[in-house]
Amino acid sequence: QVQVVESGGGLVQAGNSLKLSCTASGRTLSRLHMGWFRQAPGKVRELVAVVAWSGQAYYGDSVKDRFAISRDNNKNTLTLQMERLKTEDTAVYYCAAHGQPDDLDPLGIGGYVYWGQGTLVNVST
């Protein structure tokens, strides 16, 4: 079992930056994909960024060139640095860990079984 806890959300003006952090515990995470997902009101949960156990990072099209994901396997932490935030980035952001070690599909949201409770990012004009 993996416990995931996010932090760092809040209210921020458009154009500014925010950093989200996630701490996971309960098992070795170095062989698991980890990622950030978000869900805006009335919308489905979507991939923001994931970093595979291999270290390869993937980003959703709407956040490419603005967000950066990183992981520290020694500390079991995952961070999301968000730059040039837009109002459409407003959502609850979730940190998640994949359920299968050495998995080959880091983009399949269905494989992420360990979820945090989410942290709200509210971007105002």
C-alpha cells in the first residue's frame, strides 16, 4: 500500500508561479510511474505530467513548456513546478503512483491506483 500526500496548492494570479509537492510512503517507489493529474469542475480528470520509473517525463499538451515535473526516489517525493499559470489551470491537482512496478505504459491513467486527496490550485485574473 502507498500513501500519497500533496501540498502547495492555493490562490495565485495568472502569470505567476506555484510549486506542488507530493510525498509518498509505504513501499519502494523507484520502480513505479508517478504523476500529477487534475480535475476542473465539470470536467474529467486529466493527465498533467508524469515521470516514468525510467525517469522519462511526459506532459499534457496544455502545460508543455510551462510545467516541470521531477522526482526524488531517495526522498520519495514528486514535485510540479508550474510557471505562467493561466485561469484554465484552475483545478484540484492530484498526485498519484502507479500500481505496477516496471510497467511500460506511464500514460495510462487507469494504472494509477494510489491517489492523494488533492490540492486546489485557483488561478485568478
